[in-house]
Amino acid sequence: MNLARTWAVARKEALQLRRDRRSMILAFLLPMALIVFFGYAITFDVTNIELAVLDRDQSQDSRLLVETFESSGYFRVVSWLERQSDIDRVLDRGTARIVLVIPPGFSRDLRSGDAAPLQTLLDGSDANTATIAQNYARAIIGRFADDHRPGMASPPAVRIESRVWYNETLESVNMIVPGLIAVIMSIIAAMLTALTIAREWERGTMEQLAATPVGRFEVVMGKMVPYVGIGIVDVTLAVLAGVLIFDVPLRGNVFLLAFLTLLFLIGALGLGMFISAALKSQVLATQAAILATYMPALLLSGFMFAIANMPFGLRMITYVIPARYFISVTRGIFLKDVGLTVLWGQALAMLLFAVVGLGLATRNFRKEIA
């Protein structure tokens, strides 16, 4: 590879890119907009759960129990029911997601040490929210019973203390934002380079490129260089947005993150170059790039759904999705402060994808004019 010829191609591509406003918007503004939008929009935290209460005891303890639910920060009382038939109405209309039924004699049974039954009725149409709400309710009721039932002064025989590592507050944004960087950059990188070679064919400039002594690999590398720089800038801005806007902790080595990001970007950009060289149409290349990156990166990379819970066939497919490895890198460096001794497998996989991406792009690029 001749560096002078490669640099000449890179300079030509940079000038062409600078004159294309749509590509500049796609390169710089869209990634930041998506990071901010999805960072606020996507959340797995369940709060402000609508709670309806049917208090048939009307005692100080029953009112204190309801106040405990409200003060937890997870529940919000939206309706006080008067009769049993009101339960169907609030659940059918979606006014409340959970109904707390306090039977008569609740306070008496609680203070006497007898079993004090309670009933919770949940809207299971959203199974995830219902499960989380049920667990919250059980924890609140259990703590309330321990605090107000007599004869519980002595500690239990077995005491469990749990400690959460890496994401102590269990905020989903700390998991989502590092994963978003991988998902969004895999889409943007492939879309940007999917237009490069196809643009040459559609604008009729491939004849000029074919007349030059530049080799195929030099063309691919030269066209990729400006987009590598754009990708590094985009990831840097995304990392700053995660730290400054969403307060995501960055505990790991920034230089290791930059190095592994470079490997990932070369593979993603190489995929886009391969699509562009194979299809020779900007419209088809863009559609193919979206199809090849968007759904796999979003659904099969471990970003939203655990790979271990997927069927065997889908788990095998995830091994050929580069975003799977980069998500492990970003989350590991952001939250766990892990190094290359832990991430060497991901680094090796991304290096392999980079080599394969460049090889496929070079192999499918032809300077010959039909």
C-alpha cells in the first residue's frame, strides 16, 4: 500500500464529504441526537406505579401502610375505592396497575401477632411491570410488618445482606447509555460508508478513479480514513454526553476504550464499504446497511435482551454481530473498570471483524468499467 496514494484518496473523500451537508448532518448531529433521545426515552426503571386502594379497615395502621407505599417512591395512589366492584373498573380502564385491598380487622390482627392478610390485584397485560410491582409490594409489606408487629425485636436466625456491585443505585441509564454508544455507532458507521463507492458509480466519477494507478486496497483504506476520524469524534462526544448529561460513571481506562473503539469502527466501516461495493446504488446500499445493522444491533447484541435467554439458534447468530462485543467493552470499561486481561476475547473478535470487513470490501471493489 502506497501511503501517498492512500492519503490522496482520503483527502478527496474528505473534501467530497465536507461539501455534502446531508452526510455531515448524518455524521455529527444524528449520533448525538440519538444518544440524548434514547438515553432519556429508554428506561427499565419502574416508578410511579398507579395504585388504587380499597381500605375496608379504616384504621391508623391501614392508613400508615398506604403512606408507606407512597413514600417508597415506587407507587402513586390514584384512586380510593369504596366497594369491591370498583376493582374491575380501575383495572379494565387502566387507571391503576395494582389494587391494594386491606380487609376489616387488619390492624387488630397485626397488633395481636396473628396473620394479617392483605390482597394485591395486578394488571398483568404488561408482565414485566406487573412482576416488578409485585416484588416492590411484597418488600414494602414485609418491611411494614416487621416494623409494626409485636415480638419481632430479636433478629432472625439467618440474616441476608446484599450488596450491588458496579451499579449500586440500580439505575438503568448506567447500563443503557454505554450500550447505546455501541448500537448507534454500528448503525451510523455502516450507513456512512455504504454511500462512498456507490456515490462514485452514480455520479460518474468512477471512470476518473479507474484511470488512476491507485490500487483497490488503497481506495478502500483512503475512503475509510475520514470516516474513522468522524467515528472517533462521535464516540468521544457520546462518552462526554453519557458522563456529563446522564451522570454515567466512567471508571475504566480511556485509552483502552479508544483503542477498542478503533477496532470496532474499522469493522463497522468495512461492512458499509462492502455493501457499497457490492450494490453500487446509494438507495439500495443505505437500505441494506440499515437491515444489516439496526435490528441485529438492537435485538441480538445483548443491549435490550440477555443473550443467555435466547434460543440456541439466535445465540449462534449473535456471535457474528460486532455490536455484541463492543457493548461488553463499553459496559465493562464504563462500569467495571476492567482491562484487556478481561476484554481480550472481545478485542480479538473485533480485530477479526475488522480484517474480514476490509477484506470483503477490497475483494468486491472493482475499478473496471463495464
